[in-house]
Amino acid sequence: MHAADVVIDDVRVVRLPESVTGPFQEGDSRHAVVARAAGTSGVFGPVDELPAALVAAGLGRTVIGCRVSDHAGLLARLLARLGPHGAGLGRWAAGAVDCAVWDLHGKLTGLPVAALLTDTLASRVPVYGSWLSLDLTRDGAEEAVRSTAAQGFAFTKWSMRRSQNVQQMAALAGRAASWANAPVALDALGTWDTETAAGLAPLLPPGAVRWVEDPLPRTERTAYRELRAQCSLPVAFGERLSDAAHARQLLEMEPAAFTFDVAWCGGITEACTWMALAEQSGVPVHLHGRAFLPALHVAAAFPNVAGPVEYQMVWEPKRQRALSGTVVPEDGRTALPEGPGLGLEVRY
């Protein structure tokens, strides 16, 4: 039977065995989504408890009977089932199913996902390093930044939560760039407001900051238009967007970078739509690192718009304990895994 004719006969959620992928700590992702067809399994994981629970509660069954190769139809079914809840957690759950089905499709054809997306994929993908749990004001931060930057990443990203003193924030950003010996990206984690951003922008050392990710708590066009009117701060956003229409509106603001997550946006199928929108807008994409393997495949398929993918220094090695191998950046790049589908098996 040709892969294009194979239909999905089961979607389920499994809990990852701590004896294999642990020891687990608070906040670790402990589940995987499994899609089966023609005696073959496609798997995406690890997945957090809440999206996994949504898949297990019935969302996964929505796509039973769908053709494995009909990714657009599959996503449409998932979003129709979610209805008004098809944002945030709903998108994440749909994305987990979508990624598992792409893995299944690749295994049925013997091809990596990137090769299903394009005939001209990049063999190596640039990567940047992020360490958002590091407090840049604590002892040892300088050495941590220096040692991370020395690993050859395209650049590094660090957290910069809102402080009442924008002068101190600007000085700290300058020190981070000095320690890294290169411009750094900052992630505000949605903790700033327009006043903070406008006050900080003129204080930043010239050339120290590539962009500030998610400076505002909500990714809304009105809020970012106001921010743009008040200052020239280079901003990045994407992981809080809910759909393609929302993405298109915000891309009109010409951000310095588009930083959405392949799983959170609704999966590889939706990610391809967003990549095309970014390419049309001339905005570079730096894919979020929560779904690292799918992000590598999408980036490899869109080399003209995809910039370095985020590699989360602390969290990604922990997540890869659940996989049959590791994907470790070398000199700022990483090769796609050689196996079919997403390239590495989830150990469940």
C-alpha cells in the first residue's frame, strides 16, 4: 500500500518510563503522543501533562481514519474539534498530534520529515544557545555566559525580566554582550511594558542587543504599534500568537525576528504556513526551542528564511534523555538526524 493511501488507525498518549528517561524533576515533560497506521508508529515527545491530557481526552481520536499524508485535512479536523479553544493549550495539543503524524509519514516513506517538505533541504541547521534560567546578576554569571558563547553558537540569548531601574537593566545587557564578546538576544518573558521598553531603548550600549523577545505581556498589534511609535527597540515575538491570521497581522510590524514554536503553533503543518508568511514579509525566523527536533526539520526545509534555531542549554539535554540519541550542536550548527521521520525514536 502506498503511504498516501494509509489511514491512521490509532492515536494515544503514553507516559514515559522514569526508569528509562528519568529521573524526573518537577516541571519535566513525561508523556508522548503516538500515532499508528499500517503497523507503524509515529511518536512525538516529550510532551507536557496538560496538552497530553487534552489529546488523551478525545482530541487524538479526531484524526482516526484520516490519511497519513493529508496533513492539512488532519489539522483542520483537530482545530474544528477544538473550536473556540483552539489557541494556547489547544494549539499545543494539536501540534503534538500533528508532529507525531509527520513522524509516522516519514517512517512509512523512509524519508526524514524535512525531505517530505522540500526537495532542497539544508543538511545542517544553524543554532543559537539560550539559558533563560540563569540570573545574570548572580555570582558565576560572567563565567556561564563566557563558556556558553565559547561553544560556537551563532549567538546567545539570556533572560531580562523587568526591573524598576532601566539604567541597571541596560548596564546588565551591556555586560552580557561584553562577556559573550558579541551582541546578545534578550528574552523579557512578557514582563516589560511600553514605558519600560521606551525608557530602556536609548540606554542600551550600541550594538549590544540583537533583539528583545516578548517585551510585552500580550502579542497584540495595537500594543506593538504603540511601542514602535515610542522607541526603536528591536523586538522579536511569535510563541504567543494564536493562528496564521494573527501572525500575518503582527508580521506587518516588521519585527527583528519571528520566534514561534513549531509544536505550540499547531504543529509542522501550521509552521510551514507561518514560515511562508515570514518569507513574504522579509522577516527572519528563529524557531523557538521547545520542539527542537521538529524545528530543525522545518528550518532545514526553509533555509531562505530560517535563521538559527534555539537550543535551550538547560532544558533540551534533559528532554533528549527520552530519545534514542542526541542532537548536539557543534560550532553553531547541527546536522539533521539520519533516521526517517523526525529522526530519533522516543523511548517509551
